[in-house]
Amino acid sequence: MIELKPNQPRWRQVHAIMRVRIRTGIYKPGDRIPSIVAIIEEFGIANATAQKVMRALRADGLIHTEPGMGSFVTEPEEPQESAPQ
């Protein structure tokens, strides 16, 4: 179990760790990320806290959830080229 700092909100710490894992390629686009149960076990957090982490990752656009399938890392957005004027 990963030790979290007592003086910071636990969901923010787990959210930051998951973001780093996605940004550094530990979880690559298209990869299924750990389930809520796995996150609860790894970080020793409550179900509501793990749910909050997942909502924040979805809000960041880093993951998408497919009901009955799990949550997956999204493809990074391609930079939009501006049309010549």
C-alpha cells in the first residue's frame, strides 16, 4: 500500500499519482486503468475517495469509462492546425 501524506487531501494525492502515471506512459492511451477496487487496495482509501479520483481524471479528459468494461486512458488530442487565412 502506498503511504499518503496526512496533511493533504487523499483524493488529490491519488489523483496526482494517477495523472503522473498517465503522463509518463505507465498507463498508455487505450490501456485499461486499475479498477476502483484496485485503487482502494493500493492506496488504502475509501470507495467515495476512489470515485472522486476517477471523476477528476474524467474531468481532466485523461480517461473515459465504458460501462461494464472499465476505464481507459484517452488518446491525446491532436493539435489543431489553423487554416490559412
